[in-house]
Amino acid sequence: MPQVKIIARNFMDMVAALPAMKLDQLYQNAFICEAILRSLPPLAKKYVIQMLYIEEAVTTKSIEEWVLPDGLSKHKVAIDRLLQLRIFSEAFDRSSGTSYRLNPTFQSNLQKHITCGGVLPREPMPSSITARLPSLEDLAVFAFALEQWECFLLQLINSTQAEKMTNISPSMMRIFQRGLLTQRDKEPPRLTESGFQFLLMDTNAQLWYIIREYISNSEERDVDSADLISFLLELSFHATGEAYNMNTLTEVQRNTLKDLADLGLVKLQQGRKESWFIPTKLTTNLSVSLTDSSSRKEGFVVVETNFRIYAYSTSKLHCEILRLFSRIEYQLPNLIVGAITKESLYNAFDNGITADQIISFLQQNAHPRVAERVPSVPENVTDQIRLWESDLNRVEMTPAHFYDEFPTRDVFEAACDFAREYGGLLWEDSKKMRLVVKTDVHMHMREHLRRQRQ
Amino acid sequence: MASAPSKLYADDVSLLVVLLDANPFFWSASSLPFSKFISHVISFLNSVLLLNQLNQIVVIATGHNCCDYVYDSSSPASRSAGTGKLSALSVDLLEKLEEFVGRDEKLLKKEPEGSIASSLLSGSLSMALCYIQRVFRSGPRHPHPRILCLHGSQDGPEQYVAIMNAIFSAQRSMVPIDSCFIGAQNSAFLQQASYITGGVYLKPQLLEGTFQYLSTVFGTDLHSRGFLQLPKSVGVDFRASCFCHKKTIDMGYICSVCLSIFCKHHKKCSTCGSVFGQPHSEAASEPNKKRKAGDT
């Protein structure tokens, strides 16, 4: 079965792909430097801090001496990343070889940040104005964010469970759904394999996927992607739950905020004279989730050794996700009970979900009571899921050609040796002189046999 | 003594507990002024907070008579906005530090005798370990803790027992104790602490570059320590102090029940109460030698 993996293209790859001038422009904003620093692999972060106050270039050899032999591969990854993002610039000198230097704008911004701290371009609004509307505590803001995000996801997969529609325009929705849903004529849209894999990713990865689609689409709407990226990264440094005035934003940023409110990233409110926005937890998590580290949220699934699943959740989205690979038996006010069966798993495998994805979903969302146990999902369950998956992979197919009726044994032996040399021999039968050879070797085989005849 | 067992760390989120030496007797005589030192430390702390949103920092000031928390990055009060010239961390930290020094001074009863004016390292180590234990119990996803001692005062031998207890407790919880020693001579206690718990001990040679030493060596999170070259310990002074007079000794008497160390013979162990037998003097061993000579 073809294993299609959703290309969880990193947001930082998109930033790194920006043209050099735009990237240098981005680095003039201190918060972007900070966000990008946080997204680097740990060794790269260390190198940046160590080189922070060094004005001259440091030779590659000296930097390699900092690392133990075990860490050389990580060292290469870190240096490549730094060069890709233009944080390190390379210089070649005949006497001392290649050397690296920190990007000067990046360097001075970080130095200022370390000594003077960062100041946001806008201050939170005084509570005298915001208190006129019902006050939003942290929990209420978080609940709002979750609700909006779930609504959006349910609408994304065109589920009939979505209770209310968000304000996103149908064209925007179609852009997000591109790659996740397919529509055949006269049939309701179905989730593709990538769509299923998308649902099983954790919230931060999903969020970045949507934002990446949004930004790549921005060029068509005449919005500069670098501006959007810088605004989003800046937003992630605002304090959750604090109100910020809308009049500090440009027109483009205000439009962006309206779209983000539909996703649950900010909450818009209108006072008597002014309007303001309140960033939610999803926004502040944007800069946390730039690296590949796992998200740190509460799990809700308990998997037992008798293949039953108990999910302590009220969310319809969770129910839909569990329905993808298990048979939901009943739903109680705070509990979803299901069972992993062979049929439900075969259903999932038909839809393109792999056993690894299911297992990692169960492990990452394990309820705190079982999360401390090693392993968090019982081994017999994980082993059985993998075995059922390999059941469907019993037959391996390779395109090949079949050769028969060789004139003499010598020709047959020569052909066998020839095929073996090229690594294309799949099967031979010496008694009846039959041969099966891979398709890519077929043409060479024909040439060889023709030469033999002459 | 074996050094700490190694642990696998999945990510680089760290909790850094800094024990800052605020002993007025040491700083008045130090070549590096305290204000310069604090500016290096504050830049270093800001750089640690910069690297990861989930990093946490706790600063405990070690005074001559008392120790106290002066900064905790995870407490809600610490999110006050900085002014344009100073970061939020500096504002909070310097305010609390001033209050602390005032309190420490009030507790001073008399001038310390002799030249040793040590700071209360055992107290601050214990406070740090208690905080870390609370973090361990806060749930499965907690930052990885380590302790950094920024110390300069000389060792006070009367604190030997308490410090060794704290060191073994840190070894058990797998919390490395790093030490950056800015005083004149090496500190035996801190060398032992770093050796036993698997941390790094460094005595910087150029105090003007303290920030660079801090960020290069002590800023390494526990995950990256497996890949980077860090200073290895050159020689550790393993001498103990006796339990009765708190003097540093090489040879002494040890209770076979609780392993307490004494410099002179006592009738009873002061820690566990077991009774000791007669001391083996030179005169008592002579009859044995005569008997052996008689046999052959």
C-alpha cells in the first residue's frame, strides 16, 4: 500500500525560503529574531549565544572543536540550519579557511534584547476601558479559543456535527481544504489520506499547517508574506488575556486579525469608542511550537489491554477522530467508550492511515493517569495494530519480465549471471530454464541476448 | 566516589536555580565590583529565558546570615514590564536583592573572628533542592532542573555535614550542581559537589569576561551536554572536616556504625550514640609483636 505522508513542511522552511533581502528585513524586528532563535535546534541556539558578543569571524575548525565526536551529526544539522536562515554568514579566507560570523542586525538586536529586555510595540489597554464589557478571565479566553478552533476543524472536514458555521469565507475554506478533501461529482466531499493524517496531528502542528496555507495564499491577495510572517510572530509575544488596542495596527493587520479571530487565535471586542483584541493561548503557543518538540497538553485517552478505549472528553472532534480507527460503542456525558477491532482498523488502513500514526496519536494523547506508566499504550495493543497492518502487506509487487524457452543451457546460465550482476534477478528455475527479471534490467537483458545470438 | 548516573533528556527546557553569593565581606574585598558582576549575571539570565519560552529561572541569594529567594520567573508578579533601558528581570531582581542585603545586615550580631567570613551555602543549597522537589512533583511534564552556584566566599568547615547531605540528595535526584567560583582559591566543597553530581566546576581566569564563561559553559542545557565539550575536573580536594571541631583533616577516627569523622578519640559517637572501645595506642600493639617474634 502506498504510504503517503503529509508533508508537514515546517514553517521555518518557508521563512528560510524567503529571498535574502526580505529575510534581512525581517531581522530588523527584535521579536522575529527572538522567535527564530527559539525555533532553532538546541545546538544551534547554543552557538548563537556563544557567538553573540564576538565581532570577528570564527573558523570552522574552532567551532568543530566545541563538539564531542558523538555530536558531529547534530553539529552539521545546526550549522546548515544557521546558514539556511542567514543567521551565520560564511567567509572564505585562503590562510584560515572557512569561517562563520553572526548576521550583524540579528546580533545587535539580540544584544539589546539581553541587556534591555524587549518592549512590545503596543501596551495593554487600561482596565478602566475594558472592564465595561464582561471581564474575560484566562479560562474563558481559553475555552473560547478551543471552541472556535474545533468549530473550524469540524467545518474543515465537512462534518455534519458542526453546530455553527464560522465566518470564514467559502473561498478561504476551499483553500484550506485543498489537499485535505477530494470531491467527486454528485458525492459529498471525502477526506483524503492527507486529511486523515492532518486530523491525527497535534493542535500546534495543525495550526501551523493552516497558517502556512494562509500565508502562501496571501500573495494572491496582494499581501506581502514577509509582513504577515512578522505580524504573526510578533503576536505570539503578547500576553494572553490582555486587551490591545486595534488602532495601533495597520489596515492589513486588521484584516488579518479578523481572519485569525475565526480560527480562535484572538478575540475581538468592541467598546464604546474603541475596539480591541485579546490574544488567546493558541497565539502564544505559536512561538513555542516552532520547533519539533512535542506539545505539552493534557491527554484524554486510556487504552486497556483488552483493546477498549476510554476517552475522557466532551469534544465532538475527538469523537470523530476516534471514529476513524475504532468502533465507538457509546458516548456518555464526559466519556467516550470504544473498542479497537480488526474491522475498524482495516477501515482506517483503507483510508490511508498508518499504524504508526494511530499509535503515536494514542501515545501523545494518553491520559495523565496512564502517561507515567511505561509504555503508555499496552504493548499487546500496539503489537496487534502493527500485525494487522502487516496483514495487508503480505504481497509485495515488483514489475518484472518473464523469460522462457532458452535454446541452450549455456545461454540460460549466462543470462542468469548477467541478471545477477545487475541485481535484477528475481526468480530462476534451472530445470525448465525459466527466468524472471526486474523491468529496469529488461532492456539490458534484451541487448545481452541479442549479442549472445551473434 | 562515582559521579552521577546519566539521564536521557528529550528536549532543552530547563529550570535553572542560581545561588548568588551576596556576602558583603567577600564583595568588599573582591577585585571585580558587585555591580559589574550583577550586570553579567542579568545578561546571562536573560539569554537563558530567551532560548526557550518554557525555561524558568529561580535566583536564591546567599548571604552571611541568611538566604532567600530573590527572583522566580514563573511567579505571576514577575511579569512586570521593563522600562526601555532595563529588562523586567533586572527591575525585579535588583529590588529584591536590595531588600535582602538590608535584612542580612540587620541579622549580623558580631564581626566574624579570623579571616573566614563564609556565606550560608548549605542553607541556599537546601532551599534550591526543596524547590526542585516541588517541581518534580508538579506533573510529568516539568522542565529539567539544574543548580548553578555563583560563589566566591571561602568554605566554612562548620557547614561540611549539611553541604555533603545536600550534595548526596542532589545526586540521588539526578540534579547536577554547576559551580562558577570567583574567589581567590579553589573551594573544596564546590569541587566535590560538581564531581559527585555530574556538574561542571570552573574558576574563570578573566573575570571581565564572566558573561562569556557563563553562556558558553553554564548555559548549556542538560540535553546538549551529551554533545558539547565541557571543562573536566582537574583535581578534587576530597578532604573532610571533623564533626567535633569542624577542622579540615586528612586522617582521623571514624565511627563504624554511622561513618562520622572525629579528629580525636571520643568515648561515644555524637551522631548515633554508639559506644567506642579503648583506643589502640602504640604500647598496646607491642605485646603482639613480641608474641610473633616468639613464634618464629
